[in-house]
Amino acid sequence: MLKYIAKRILLMIPTLLGISLVCFVIINMAPGGPIERTIQQMRFSGEGSSGSQTGVSDEVIEALKKQYGFDKPILVRYGIWLKNIVTLDFGSSFTYQEPVTQVILQRFPVSLQFGLTSLLLIYLICIPLGIAKAVKEGSVFDQYTSFFLFVIYSVPTVMMAILLIVFLAGSSFLDLFPVGELYSDEYFDLSFFDKVKDRVHHFILPLICYMLHSFTALTLLMKNSFLDQIKLDYVRTARAKGLDERTVMYKHTLRNALIPIVTGLNSFLLVMFQGSIIIEQIFQLDGIGLLTYKAVLDGDYNVLMALIFIPSVLLLVGRLLTDIAYTFVDPRIDFGQ
């Protein structure tokens, strides 16, 4: 097993190099970068002009290239970027004029809180619900829950967010939940339990939208996986041996049924950088999703590269941890062989 882990870690290095190189070249060759934007601003203001209000002198352009590091060939710039990320130095944001790590960390708590909370709730609710639907397949409970799941799955996230705000956030009907930010203005003057209550109050509507589609998919995946296992020979053998139904279902069947669920955990570390542009825009949350969107619009290359590279590392590490988790769910799996 240790040999397998070491091999996978070594394979991560060329994978990350390939991902970062391709993304670096594409992003740096895309139009609308910081130099073009600065030149456009100077043209409007008349600064740096060469005898007219619309032109910018070559000297100014060369100075801008040197300022932003674009005076070197693209592969040389990639080598410098690669050397800097060893120390987690992703450069400075062209838009915010701050170190990229600081820009990301300022918005990191929003996405982390929603990502972790939605992940925990989805798995804590969907796995038992999927098992219950499988055990009671065809019953009234199964039919009504399936109808409910398909209804919420069919509603687009943006539409659900708008409906929640209109009906529950004081737009036209009930005024039960606030919209915007993660806490009230008087949050820091509240007691501990009141702070928790205030956070939950602000969390509910965006969290529903975060969980919407994953909730249905995971529940049905758990149900179908459990049903597939029930039909196998080892379940019939366990019943023939006289084992009670509870032992057959929750000791023998459940472990094997969880294998497809564990497969979906390969991206669980990405919840730390999970962000939704639509949800964050509608609920006025300044998180990673909105930061990514603004970085694309502003041509903030350094921020974009960080937001690509860090999740790539987390995804590869998550897949390795998922493989290790397989051995706990099913001891027959041995990656060391």
C-alpha cells in the first residue's frame, strides 16, 4: 500500500505540470489582459499619450510589460511562476493590488463554510434516505420521496434562489430570512448561542441552493446501489443461513453498496474551494465563485492560475484518499498487489 501511495504521489508531479503549463499558456495568450486594460484606461484619461488623446507611446507600453512581467517569453514566465509556487507565492493580483494568497484567503471562509456544511448534510441525509427508499421500494414513501426529489432536481438553481428570496426573504411575501452577508450588523455584540443562531439564519437559503442537485443525485445513487446488492447471490446466501434481515441489510449489503458512494468522494477536498457564481451573486456572498468570475472578466491572470492550480492539487489528493478509503469499505481491495 505504501508503495502504491508513493507511486501515485510521484505521478501527481507531471500531471500538475501538464495542467499548469496548458492553463498558463492559454490564459496568458487570451486577450483582455492587464496591459490592454491599463492602456484602455490611459487612453480614456489621456495619460501616456503620444501627441494625441487616443494613442499610447511605445515607451509606456514597454514599461507596462516590464511592470507586469510580460517583457519575457511565455515559457520563461512560466518557469518563474513555477519557481514561485514552491513557496506558495502566486504573485500579486492585478485587480486588487494585493498578494493572490491574501485575496483568496479573504474569500475562502465563505466557500469553505458552505462547501463543508452542504457536503456533511448531503451525506448524512442522502445515504439513510437512499437506504430507506431501497428497503421500501415501491411503497408510498418511495413514490412520494421520488416525486419530491425529481421536482427539486428539475428546478434550476437560479430559479430556486429567486423563488426562495421572493417567497421567504421579504421580497413580496414572508420576511423570514435575510439576504446578503453571513451575519447581521450586530453579530459581534451577540452571545455565543445568538451568534450561532444568527449564522444559521443567514445560512439556510443559500445552503438549500448549494445542496439542490447533489441531494437528488446522491440519494438515487445510494438507492440503486443498494438495490443492485440486494439482488446478488451473497445476500440470498446470508438469508438462507438464517441471518436476520437487519444483519443482512446493514452489515453485509450496506458495505458493498457504499463503494459507488465512496467513488464520489474523490473531489471532497474541493469543497474548500467550492463556489457558485450564481448563488454568490444572487445572495450577495463574496466567495470563491464570484472571485473566479471577476478574475476572468478582469483578466487577472495570477488569481486565475491560483484558482486552477490549488483545486487541481486538492482533486489529485482527494482521489488518492478515495482509493485508500476503498480498502476500508471493502478489505478485498488491495492496491499493493
